[in-house]
Amino acid sequence: MNTPPRQLRESLAEYRSGWSLPQPFYTDPEIFALDRKHIWGKYWLYAGVVSEIPKPGDYFIYALGPDSVVIIRGDKGEVYAHHNSCRHRGSLVCLEERGHATTLVCPYHQWVFQKNGSLHTARLMPKDFDKKSHGLKPVHVQVVEGVIFISLSDNPPAFDKVAEDYARFLKPFRFESSKVALRERFELNTNWKLITENFRECYHCGPVHPEYCRAVIGANLTEAVDPTLNERMPEWADRGLETRNVQFEGSSFHLAVRYPLRPGVESYSLDGKAVSIPMGDHKDHNAGVTGLCMYPNFWMDAVSDYAWTMRVTPVAATRCIVDVMWLVDGKAVEGVDYDPKRVAEFWQITGGQDWDLCVNNLKGVQTSGYVPGPYSPGEVDLVKFADWYIDRMREVVTAEVIA
Ligand code: FES
Ligand code: FE
């Protein structure tokens, strides 16, 4: 029987719904180890999009703390995810973050694995060696309209509802044939929950994000959105664009919403003008914003002409890697239909403002003067997130006690 750390039990007892979390949830290494095991090791994680690996044998690695997952395209376009650990003596098999391989060859003693993970050859092993039971250990993978999710759990949470909801919102973008305009990676001294909190509220948008507020009506929380929304909704529905928004509720862990840009604004851009040709099935620049979020690591904000995705990966209680990607239509020609600098600049500026907020937030939370504070009415999604997280941690206490 394990004993949950005293810190966890005390912090759970201290938590009050409607207030930010007690300090150890943002800073304590033991609680972070439980986060890693019970949330990051269990829930579905956004890995990337299939257009990053267009050809059979194309692969990329998603490194999550000590874990390393190879995501590789199979011969018929299928997507496999394997633990990047050789079944001989455990060496990493793929050493590069991205690459192409007809077969995956372990650099240590050259065991050779197929794209589907099965062991193809194991040199100098006895004739009766059982190759069948020494394939790469599989990782659960789900592909929804070209977007790849994995779970490190042997028994991940049900994904049907997420897949169904996300498919309706994602389909028009045709991510399977999209094109990466730019990728950027940031390492931030912050806790992953502070990033989640920051990206679930717009209480800070008015004072901090002038560019974002120029693009999105109501982002400053002082303007009425409903007149614009009521005008756009029927237009979107008429054109077959999904308008049945999905909010976080109870134990659910995904959100999918459509909301309007400011009238006259075509895209997330500094001048409000389009920055690329409409993506996928979109015929114009009037689809508003498709916003997706899935705990604990996925955000997508997609406008008619590009999608911005954010993949958060914690490496310690107080450190995260943030991978950001900008995707445009697969037929868009760089230099003709789009300029990567122009596609990226809106979120480079807005994201940069957010990174500073998240880092400063942790610095203040780490001080001896920190006490949990009240969420504002504009931060209702943070109450939902904090409650969701605390419920998961309460489950941890039960699970660790009976383990
Ligand atoms: Fe991979 Fe030996 S560890 S072949
Ligand atoms: Fe922000």
C-alpha cells in the first residue's frame, strides 16, 4: 500500500472551489510526479498532425519526460505509435526527433523493427527465438480528421465522444493534407497548470493582448458578443460549419467551440486581413475561430486560412516545453499564397505575451507571500479546470491508498 504524500493530502484539504490552487500544486516535485503518473500518463495527449508525416516511414518523436514515443506512418497511410525503447536491452531506437525510415533499426545491436512495430530481424539470435513477442511496445493512438492523439496508459479514458465532437469541427480544415508553415519551441519556467489557466481565460486579454482584442470581439470582456454571434451562427450553419459548441463539464476533458472575429476581420493577423488562402473546404475567410482544448496538453485556434496549435509538455514541476505550430492549406504556395512570417506574427506576439504571464505567475506563486486568490466571473473555466484537476487528485489519493 502506498501512502499519498502528506503534502497532497494537506493541499487537497486546503483547496476551495472558486479559488486558485494551493501553492504545492504549482511547485511541489512529489505532486508533479503524481500529475505525471495519473494525468499525463493516463489522459489523451495531442502529438501532432498526419501531414507532418505524409509518406510511409515518415516519423517524429514525442518526448514526455522519461518517455519517448515514435509516431510513424505505415505503408497504407495508417499511423502507429510505439514506445521508443528496443525490446532487446532497451536502447532508444530512433535518435532523431524527425526522420524517415523504411524500417526502424536499433543503433545498438541492429534489431530491425517494421513500421507497425513488429520485430523483423534480430541478428545472431537463436533460431527458435520468438520474434513475435518482441515487437516495440505499442502506445494507444487515435487520429481524428488528421490530428494525432496518444495515450501512455494501458487503459486510457474513452475517446469516442472527443473523436465525434472534434471530427465535426476539424473536418473542414482537411488537416490530412495541410502544410506546416512554421514550428517554434519554447522552454518556460512555469507549471503546466498555470499555462492551462492562462489559456482558459480572457480576463487578462484587455490589458495584455491589444492585437488579440483587435481581432476578436468581446475578448476584452467589455463588449457584447451576442449581436455578432447571433448574426454569424445561422450563416455558419447554412454553410455546414459546426456551431454546436462543446464546453468542459464535470469530468469531461475536451472543449470545442466556434466564435466570431470582429466584423470586418478575416483572420488572426495584425491588420485583420487574410494571411493565406482558405484552408481545406473553406471557401472564404468568414468561418470565425474554431477553438479546441483538451486537458492536459492541447490547444488549437483555427481561423479560415490557418490553424495554430499548441502542445504543452511538462518536464518538471516548474518547467514546461511548449511546441507551437502554424498550419496552412496543403495547396498554399509559400511566397505566393502566404508568407510564413505573416502567418506566424499574430501568435508570436500574442503567445509571447502569454509566456511572460505564465512565467511571472509562477515566480509570484513561489514566493512565501502567495495565498490562493478568488477567480473572477470572467474566469469561470478556471474554476472548472481547478475542480477537474482536484477531482483527479482526490482519485489519486484513493488509487494510491489501495494500490
Ligand atoms: Fe536494441 Fe540491442 S538494445 S538491439
Ligand atoms: Fe493570453
